Amino acid sequence: MFPESDTGVYVTSGVFALVVFAVAVTVAVGWTVLDLTAGTLLTLSLGFLLFIGVYFVSLVVYREIDRRERAE
């Protein structure tokens, strides 16, 4: 049930962050007076996707470093 590798933990964390973002946007639209226009949603989404992209790039870098250390 729980991920057993570091990669599994990172991927699960990334997916969890995506779910939290989607819920937060839904709550912001449904329960607040926030005027969520297409431009605002696009800006929020691009910023968050940039964050997730950096997160997964760091995951790839970490895996490469780990692979090199094991090879030594």
C-alpha cells in the first residue's frame, strides 16, 4: 500500500500536491467571493505546474546522483 522506494514517495507526494491544488481551486471558486477568471486560473495553473515541473526535475537529478553513488 505504501511506496517502498524514495522514488515512490516522491511521486506519491507530487500526486498528492496536485490533488490538493485541484481541491483548493475548487474551494476558491465555490466558497469564496474570489473572481476566478480564465486569466487568473491560467496564471495559478502555470505557476503550480512550473513548481511541479521543478519538483519532478529534482527527482530525476536525485535518482541520477543516487545511481552514480551506487556505481562507485
